[in-house]
Amino acid sequence: MEFDTIAAISTPIGTGAVSAIRISGKDAVKIGDKIFFGKKKLSQCESHTAHYGEIKYNEKTIDMVLCLVMKGPNTYTGEDTVEIFCHGGIVVTKNVLETVLAAGARQALGGEFTKRAFLNGKMDLSQSESIIDIINAKSSLEKDIAINQAGGTLQKNIFALRQELIEISANMMAFIDFPDEDLINDTTETLCEKMKLCLEKVEKLLRSYQSGRIIRDGINTAIVGKPNVGKSSLMNIFAGCDKSIVTDIEGTTRDVVEERVDIDGIILNLWDTAGIRQSDDKVESIGVLKSKEKLSKAQLVIAVFDGSIPLSSEDEEIIRLLEGKKVIAVINKTDLEEKIDKNYIESLGIPTISISALSEKGIDELKGKIKEMFIDENLISSGEEIITNARHFEALTKCKNSLCQGISAFETGLTADMISIDLENAISSLGEIVGMTVSEEIVDTIFRKFCVGK
């Protein structure tokens, strides 16, 4: 079953101009010959050429199609591949796939085409994972990072680092097996220094994960404040539409309004919350509790204050709730006379940004402050590798721990064979990233996340 011929619809189900059905495997062209009727059989066509004709089942025309024939190994999966481009209706697409399956193909599982590309050596595991990252990218920056990884940037870094450790390990084994022979130029002290250099490279990749995780998952951001300070107006500015209801009536927002927005490649998972205050209204009180719950879970809190009035006891209570959180204090209504004590807020270590939700003045400064707090701009502008995948982070962490143990063993005078064990563990951890030392169970888990047809 592992390498039989598989087929699936590779475009979203629905009505559109064109749908694509992909067939891959040793019998892909043979199956195409059974159902495709054009000027000549697909088996007689040159590889990587397109041909117009009909898909037929029991002499009945199913659709007029364009058929692309590609012979392995120069294909996505490394196998013979046929792609059928039919009209994009739900029924006709389903009928073409049913015809392909009736001719001898098997329905592909989720991610099975990309899994075959991995098993056939067309890409490593990190590149395979980047394919789903490209598909699921929620921002242009996340997409760009995924495309770089699909092109092999992470693979090259990991292979190079792994090779360095293999050479250190080989030299260590020479010390163990032939202690009296002059087989290598390096001393044990030199090998220890080389391990430290490898450790620095691993730590650099690990540090990039903080930015990478934010780029991939976004920042859970709660907009909080007392009623009528401009929270919902700020939400609507970020969303670019009237997501939240805005009125002059206090307590208008009674439930959490959620929206995902893109600010220059960084995703904000925004929560517009009910105004925090004491209320005898049962429904509003429930909304206030939800606001406090979201505040406690947020990675970033945007605390909105009315700059045209002095800080109130309600504002003071909100400020107390902000302790220990990453916060930006937004002073709204700068189009009016400022009466709020910004210096007091800043004395608490909370940065302030003055805005006018009415004229949208200060919004760009607010966006810039958010990026400054969470993203290493130098890392992004340098074009260096950024780790976005939790599995890669875990493997690099294991590699780091093994290297730290090995270096400590060097410095405390433990035997070379003990150090070699740490080196082998570090090498194995790096191999997990690219799929060289990863279990079949993990591989299956990764590819089950893919859609059918990819």
C-alpha cells in the first residue's frame, strides 16, 4: 500500500473555474491512458507536456479536460504523475475523481503526496513541514519564512551543523580507540572549543523562536479599559471595518469581540472586551468577568484611557490588574485637552502612546511599538534563519542540552567515551529536524496535518 498509485482532488471543493485532480504512482500514466481520450495516449506523450481531451467512463464523456503528464523522478513526489484540470464544479470534479479511482487508483490520505516526496528523497522533513506552513500562512512574513525553509535554508544550516558535530565525534572516537596514535591534529581542548562554537549556533537558532512563534501564531491581545474610553473604536481601526458596535452609551460592549488582524506581517489575535467597572447589571457583570479572564490570558494588553479626564478609581483598578503583563497604555482622545497624568502611568514602567481614535492619529506609532516589543527587527532584516516550528525548537533544545553536558564533561575531566555519548545525542537531535533520526510515528503525525491532495 505504501507506494501504490494514489489520487485526490488538489483544489478546494466548491464552484470555480478549474479543479485539479492529481494522480501519483507507478501506474499513474497507465490509469490516465484508460480514461483520457485526446489526440494520443498519455504514455506516448513527452514528459511535462499538457494535452487537451476528454475523460470518459464506459464510453460516456465525464468532462473536457487539460491533462498534464509528468514522468518521475522529476516530479513533486518523485513518481510518475498525471494532473487532470477539469471544470470547477462540485459534481464534475467528483465524477472525474470517481473515474480515476475506478480505473485503479486509490484515494490519497491527507498529506500523502508530500509524504511520498519525503520518502523518495525529494525534500527533507523540515521542507515538508514548510509546505503546510505556506498553505496555512496568515501573513506575508510567515509565508516568506516558510518559502525560505521550503527552499532548504533550514536544511542547509542543520546539515552543516550536524556535519561539524560528526567530525568532532569522529575525532573523539579516534582518541578513544587509538590513544597512543598521532591520528589527528586537534587536542581535546580544541575539540571542546569547537563544541562551544556549535553550541553558540544552536542557541542563536533557539533565540529566533521567540520571534518565529509570534510570526506563526500571532499575539493574543486584549484591549481593556473602563467604559467609553475608545476600546471598540480602536478595535474597528485595527480590523478595518465596524467589527465592534460604537455608541456613547456606557456598557455597549458586553461580550468579547474577536478579530485577527495583520499589522505589517505580524498577526494580532485581538479581543475587544467589555468595559471594566463595578455594575449592578447582571449581563454587564458577566462581560466584566470575561474581560478580566481575557486580560489574564493575553500576551499583550492594550490598556485604553480617556486622556481628556484625570485618572479615576476605575482606571487605578485596571492599572493594578496589569501587573506582570506586557502592556501598552493607549491615551485616547488627544483631539481634546489632555488632563490625564501620563507621567504617573509611565512611572509604573508602562509605555504610553497617545492616539485619537477619531482621526486615527498615533495608530502607526502604536503598531510600531507592538512590533518593537515582540519582534527582533534586526533578525528579520538580516535574512537569517528563523525557527517557527515547535518540533524544531524541541529538537534544538535537546541538542543544546546534550552539548552543554558534553562541554561540562570536558571541563570536569570525564572520559572521552562519556563525551562521545553526548555528541551522538546532539547529532541525533539535529537529525530529528530533517527526518534522519525521527520515528515513523512522528512522520505519520506530521503528514496527517496536511489536507488531502497535498
